[in-house]
Amino acid sequence: MKLQVEEWDESILDAEDYRVERGLQRGALEALRRARRCGTDFIIRENGQVKSLRPQEAAPYEKSMLENLERLNRKIAELEGQSPSALSLNEKPE
């Protein structure tokens, strides 16, 4: 059996895909903030290695998550502005 690998880029993603990614990003951000509030480590995987972050070490990762969240919000707004959702089309009278 031969494995076929396809390179993906963002051109195949739609607004729903970005909303799912945004939900995951929000969940990771919430987990990081809860770990900080509870004084526990936050576990990440970076460059194939598992890394345990103390609450004071997590700030750069939180900043990166917030920047990614902003990027996702912009991309969702851009895609939703390009084409109205199917639901709104179906709600208009013929």
C-alpha cells in the first residue's frame, strides 16, 4: 500500500474550519490561564519535545496564542464578508 501525502495550504479552508481552529485556540488559552491561576505547570509539545512550563514562563506562549486568535478572527471576518452564509440566503423570501 502506497501512502499518498498532500500538501495543504489555507486556500482549502473555509470559515467553519477557521471557527473550529479558533475554538481550539481559545481552549488552549483558557487552559494556560487556569494553570497560571492554580499555580500548576502548563504542558506543551515543542519541536517534538514535551515541555513543562511554570506559570511565569508561559507569557511568550500566551502572547503567541493571542496573536493567533486575532489572526483567526480576521480571517473568519474576511471569509464571512466574501460570501454570506447559506442560512442567511435561505431565510430571504424568493
